[in-house]
Amino acid sequence: MSRPGETGARIIDGRAVAAALRAQVAEGVHHFVAAHGRPPGLATILVGEDAASAVYVAGKQRACAEVGMVAFDHRPPGDTSEAELAGLIGELNDDPAVSGILVQLPLPEGLDGTALTGLVDAAKDVDGLTPVSAGLLALGRKGLRPCTPSGVIELLRSVDAQIAGAEAVVIGRSNLFGKPMAQLLLAENATVTICHSRTRDLPATCARADILIAATGRPRMVEADWVKPGAIVIDVGITRLESGLVGDVDFEAVRERASAITPVPGGVGPMTIACLLRNTLLAAQAQLG
Ligand code: GUN
């Protein structure tokens, strides 16, 4: 896949793929407004002062406005009780102007993110994290899918990856990413392995992968000899070091072995927001039948 005069992997341009998806969503929003006289709306709930979460939520709010959706920005203080937050989620569930609801994670200590996320009406679950959405995904039925794993599928499609029949290895088993990623790959007929902290021989398991997806949060953990020559490598990690932002993959070494690889930043990150916008439009359309 390398071009003449270059060595190593094709760099998967997440910013470009995300921009194309956002443009599609903007067109969909335009049609939605013409048909229904109002735009889809996304409500975000950011509890407390977590600086990284504030940056992510600001990005989501901005992206909404850019595609012509309404963004409702809820920022309750960090000492808000679980009952009060449940009340807010209930109000948003009942508000017809709100098509999608996102509770930004992690929540401050003492608040149960899983329980609160589970209160979101499944029809408005644009994060795809409620038990109903997770169950629909596990059963292979239609539903709203989690954003980051959906973004990874789009990136694989952007390089015409052969997913059906491929050995896909996902490092990480979180509810937010690893589990739904594995389910989406399975739905695409990949042979899927999920690795985690108790996996016995991580390098050897990764080295089987035609598609290797890392979501460990450990900077540059995935080394070149963990990667099968010609594999597609997707890096979901992002850690801020003094030297800058780095992913879970040793990019410079691995790019010499892989056929395609996502950079950090500019790979998976931009896809999460683009898929959130798509989910919000899909939710709005489904709510109006
Ligand atoms: N925190 C980090 N990523 C996400 C995400 O995709 N959704 C939510 N709700 N919180 C997050």
C-alpha cells in the first residue's frame, strides 16, 4: 500500500474521514430541518470540573453547531447528587427537542456512571452505552452503536480493509470500547480475540492479528514485533506526555511493519465526534418515525 519513494504503512487520515462523515451528517440535518421545521438536538451532561472532559465536551458542542444541530450544555457541579442527576436525565428523556443525551464519563468519585448512563432513554442513547443498546448490539439487532468503535469500523472501511474472515485482536475490554468493538467486528464476520491484563502471551496473540486494535491507555505499549507484517493497526489510546500526545502504539517502529496505521492525534479521535453526530441524526429520525 505504500506509495513510490515511501516505505512502510499507509497513514489513515482520521481527520479527513471524519470531515467527510460530518459533511454527510450536515446534509442529513438540512433535510431533517426542511421536513420537520426544527433541527436534531444533543444534550451533553458534564458533571464537575474534569479538565480533559471539558475539552471533549466543548468539541462535541462545537461540532453540533457546525452541522446545524442544537446543543444543550448541562454542567452540574461536582457535588450534585445522583438523585438530582437522575432527575435531569428524566427531564431530557421527556423533552422532544432533545434527540440525544450524552453523560460524559468519567463522573466524579461517588457517582455511579454505569447506573446514571443506564437511565438514558434507549431511543436517545447516542453513546450506545445503555444496557438496551449493548443488548441490541450483542444480539445483532438494529440500535445505536457506541461512537469510538463505530469510528474504527469507518476507518477500516476507508482503507478497504477485508474484515470478513480476518483475525482481529482488540487489546482492552472496557464497556465503552473493547467489548462493543469486538461485537462490531464479529458483526462484520471477523474472527475476534479480546486481550486484557490477564492475557497470558499478549505479544504472541497480537502477532496473529490481521487487524490489531489497541485501547490500553499505556503509551507506546505495542511494539513492532507484536505486529504481523502487513497488518492494519488502529491506535485508540491517547496520553499526554511532556513530549506531546502519544498513542498505545510505538508509531515510528510499527509503521515500518504495518500496511496501514492510524496516527495519534488525527486518527481515531476525530471519528468519535463524527459518529456521535451521526447517531444524533439517526436518533432524531427514528423518534419521528
Ligand atoms: N469519555 C471518554 N470517551 C467517552 C465517550 O465516548 N462517551 C462518554 N459519554 N464519555 C466518554
